[in-house]
Amino acid sequence: MSGFEEWAKEATYPKNAEEKPEALPGVRLLELSPGHFGGMVAASVLGEFGAEVIKVEPPGGDPARSFAPEGITIAGTGLPFLSEARNRKFVTLSLETEEGRGIFRRLAATSDVVVETVGCTRMDSLGLGYEALSRENKALVYLTLSTYGAFGPDAGRRVTDSDILCQALSGVPYVTGDPEENGPGRDYQVPTRTGNWHGWFAQGLWGAFGVLVALAHRAATGKGQVVDVAGAEAMMKFVDYNITWMHTAGRERQRTGRFDPAVFPYTYIRCKDGYTFIAAYNNEAFESLMHIIGRPELANDPRFCTGPDRTRIENEKDLHAILEEWSGSRTAEEILREIEEYTSKKSGHGAAVVTGRVNRPLETLSEENWWERGCFSRVAGTVYGGLLLAAPPWKMSGTPPRIRSVCRKPGADNDEVYSTRLGMTGEEIISLHARGVL
């Protein structure tokens, strides 16, 4: 272990986070994101850095609590909600009542950030939009998340914001996955969504980023602002250079799957125990790779001798087949060792041959490297039992993020929040419960 590695582990080790300050102490966040994981992700990120998050649910609980893959729940709550509902206080409140809307306005007046996924039009109709709330709280940062955004020709469409719709509108599914070569004389394109809720997570992460920038501006000026993030637009950031390329070339990029129009080899190849990634980014690295697989003459093959030659789709397919002839009799670990042994004797561009096993999720979960880095956190002592959660990915030496608490039942913090933040008495809270406001 190098000197910096030793220092980094000591300085950023997640288990030492409790000994250090938080980045957002005193920041109060009000989350209203029924059935929407983008809002939950944004609030989770800010909560991990120390913001006090109050999640507002309807009296029956957030409908997202019922999202349950294969029907798997713990104490009646689905796993996705349990995974994301960290570092929060949970209150119930009916915005269908005037009393409930008044209580929300009072909470917003004492908050720094509001995160909402209900939609600007709906929030305005309830008297809870940014303009209404900012009249009482000029410093308010207001994050609104929706499919189409707060303005534009499609902004008024009454659609339920969903991950798969955000993905669909972004163009990402069209270029994701392998082409099916069963069309009439061409590769038949089948749109493929990413395997997780990428649209929601992209939306939430970009939203949290915008809130942090808005808080920095507020610290300098005292002024709040609106942060408007459209889920489809958030996903478009992951189309990267392809938008510019398609506009310049005047044609759509087709699905290439394991092939890449910009650099090759830059692909997954089958090996004895699954798949591994392999890349050689330049001519020198490609020559090294050809020596490693025992085919040095291919570095001078007209199909492969330059980058533009290697990225012609017919040549990529030929080269991919050649690589799999070599890799099919080796495990991913054996491939890694052979490449490391050869490149350790090279320097500069010739050493830029990269490989790594394509893990199944359970294999990722079992790797010592990620446990050593604190990528997973097991939280016990809750009504939901011991939960294994993905820990914050940031390792920071000064103000590290952390998981302070996990999911609780709807309204678990009603008494605390309404009494301490709004000064309600026990009798008032009981009365609001009885009338269906809480």
C-alpha cells in the first residue's frame, strides 16, 4: 500500500465519519415526492450530507412503499422504498384539506429547501408553488422534478412521472443493448431500457447537484431560487457526444451493443467463467494486446492497423470473434493476470490495455474491495430488521456523508415535527389525526 493509499484510508474511511462534521448542518429540507424515487434520491443525497429531511406522505403512506419486486416486502414495505428512505423524519399530511395545505406552508416557511414531484401546475393550484411559498420565505430553494420540465410545449401534459417514460423520451434506450440480427436484411433495433431506475436516479442526482449550487449562491446573496429538472433531460446527459454526432452526421446512431463507433476494442468478451471487459485505446496498446493473445501479426492487418480501420463495424465483429477465440479458454482472473504480466514490462501508451471481470450483482456484493471501502452498510435495530444498504459513494476527508437513520413507518415523527417546528400541542395533533388532516 502506497503512502497516499494509507493516508486516504485513514482520512476518508466511512466508519470514522461520525467523528467529523457534516457539510449541510442546519439545512432543513421538506420532501413531497409521492410515488417518485427521483425526489427521494435527491433528498437522500442531501440528507447524507447532513440536511434535516422531513418526508411528507399522505395519511395512508407514500404509494412508493408498495413497490415490491416479486412481491418481496419487509413489515409491509417494499425493498426499493426501504433502500432509499434513509436520514429522514416521516410525517403524514393531507394536502386535499385547507388545514393540511396551511400546515405545509408553515413547514415550508421554516425550511431551506423544498423538493417536490407533484408538478408546478398542481402545486400552484394548491397554493403551494414557488411564488406562493417564496413570498413568506425569500431564501427558499425550490426543486421541482417532472418528466417534461416546468415549461415548454409539453410541460402541461398530465402524465404520471415515471422512470421508464423519462428513459423513453431521452433517446437512451434506442442506443442501449445488442442489435438483433433478424430484421429484413439489417440489424433490427429493439429499444432496451437500462436495468435499473436510471431515469429517476439521474433526475434525483442532477436535482441534488442543482440544490447544492443554489445553496452556495444563497449563502453569498441571501436569495433562493427554483431548480427545475426534467427527467428526460437529465437522462439526455448520458447520451453524451451522440447528440452532437447525430446532429452533425444527419443520421441516427444505431444500437451497437458490444461494439463502439469511436474506439475498439472497447468491449465485453466471453470468457471461461462469464464475461470480461477489454480495451486497447491506441495503436501501441492494440499492438500489446495482439502480443498478449499470441497474434502479433494482426497489428499490421489492414483491417486493424489504425483506429479508423478497427472501428468499421465489419472489422469490429471480426476482431471481437478473434478475441473470444483466445478468451474462451481462460477465466477472467487468468486474463487479468496475463495482461498485467505483459503491461508491467511496458510503459506509456503500450501499457494502456485494460481488463476487468463483468460482475453479476451478487459477485459485486461479495468483493472484498467494496466492503473494505465501506460501499455497503448494514443497519440493525429497526422495525424492518437488519437492512443492507448501498452506502454513500463519496469518500471525503473533511465532511463525509453518512447514514444516520433508516426507514420508519408513515407518520412516525408527527409528534416531534409538529410540536417542535410548529409549536402544536398534543391535543391539536390528536385532533388533526381524527379529522384526517394527518
